[in-house]
Amino acid sequence: AFVGHYRNDSPWMGSLRVVPLKGKLRMDGLLPLEAIDSDTFRLADKPQNPEWIAFLDVVNGKAMHLKFSGEDYWRVESK
């Protein structure tokens, strides 16, 4: 439901990918995500990292909207 490519229209934010690796979700293949609840995760690269990701607007089993520490990203469907 959460794996995919998400884009922000801002040139400063760009896009990010959520990928599975060894049974866990990772942002851009590097940063491990640790579940806070069913649709919210924190970046678990450092114990005190305050950054978080929430997956929103699930349609047909896919999150269409991702909020990364307050910034909105939207799913980009690959063709």
C-alpha cells in the first residue's frame, strides 16, 4: 500500500521513493522507516530523528498522498 514514487512540486523538495528492503520499508532505499501506527512512520536512521512520514488517502490499496514532516507529496504512477 505504501511502496511507490511520490513527488512534491517544489524544486527544493523534489521526489522520494518508498521501497521494501529485507522486509522493511525504506525511504529512497537508504533510510529505514519504523512504524508509529498503521500509517505513520518515523525515520529510524538515528534514535532521536524527529522526521516522520504519514501515508494518506488510500485508494484501491495504494496511498495516493504522503506527508513528510509537514510537506505534501503525491504518488506518481509509473507506466
